[in-house]
Amino acid sequence: DGGITQSPKYLFRKEGQNVTLSCEQNLNHDAMYWYRQDPGQGLRLIYYSQIVNDFQKGDIAEGYSVSREKKESFPLTVTSAQKNPTAFYLCASSIVGDSYNEQFFGPGTRLTVL
Amino acid sequence: GQQLNQSPQSMFIQEGEDVSMNCTSSSIFNTWLWYKQDPGEGPVLLIALYKAGELTSNGRLTAQFGITRKDSFLNISASIPSDVGIYFCAGRAAGNKLTFGGGTRVLVKP
């Protein structure tokens, strides 16, 4: 089945540690995105990528880093510089274009900093 | 940056009722999307709108792209218990970036 997978579903980290969240898609989409969601809030864009080996900062990129070495994969690293990393992280993908470029989401990873 | 105001923030539904929610923006959008999110899961796309004035249905859901391109609404007819969740609107102005509303939390009347 085509879709987006994120792993792990739950992640715990000690303060001061970097952690990497996985996102893989087999939809053959060129664009991939990372969002952060806090309780009772909407989604805020962290980073996005429209093509392999290229990515752009979103609205809240500080304390995060990404890579896009393969079309199918867009891992997100939450660094120790992120001051409040506990949140629900969502990955999405889409085609690139002016129409029919709906974003489809993965199941999310809940990160808790202890 | 662009902002979407989504209302109401929350609502209670009784089975069989019709409910409505909307999003407004100070900026023009070229695309409006409506998503539903269940607790602990990723949002699922419900309806996509690409033309001003467009009215689109998906089962009991109906959404419209406002003629001014600055608003959109979503209606749910004959609500059922599984309609409970958080509904998000999202708008796209240019490129592929989306701006999300704050969500409407739909709850069941006690």
C-alpha cells in the first residue's frame, strides 16, 4: 500500500540529547514536510523539501535540522538547541505543482523530553 | 505571516444534527483543504477546493471555497459519533506551503 510512515510512534529523550525522527513515503512525491503540533494547537511548519538535496526553513526551524538524500526519506533531527522539544511531530508529502498538490500526512511521532 | 482564523474553536454535536465551521483569512488563497484529525493520529484529508465559488461534497461533508478567496466553510450533515475529532482548514497561497487554522474540536453532547 502507498503511504507515509513515521517511526517511532513514541520517543523519549533526555535533555541535551539530539534525536532523529524518521519519515518515509512510497507515494513518489517530490515534496516532503515536517510540522510540529502542540496540545490544542494547529500545525506549524518546521522544514520542507521540494527536491532531493534541497530544503527550506519553515516558520519554526530553529533547533531542528533535516536532510533529503533520497526522494523517499526526509529525517528530522531535534537538536539540543531546541528549547521546548516536547510535541507531536507530523511528516507530510505532496506532488509539486499548482493544483492537486494536497499534502498527505503520516501517523506522527510523539516526542517527550524527560 | 498569513493567518487563518478558524471558528468555532469547539462545538458539541448531537447525533443527527448538522454542524458547520469556517475559516477566514486576511489574504487570498488559491487552494483550501479540510482535514480531520483523530487523537494521536495524523490529519486525514477530507476535501480539497481549487476554484473560488467551488462547492464540493464527500459523503455527508460539504465544503465551499469562498468567492472572495479569503474564506471557506465545512458542513457536516446528520452527524454521527465517529464525526468527533479535530477539523483543520488549510490554505495555500502560492508554492506548496500550507497555512493551517487552529482547528475546530468536535465533541459529543453529554
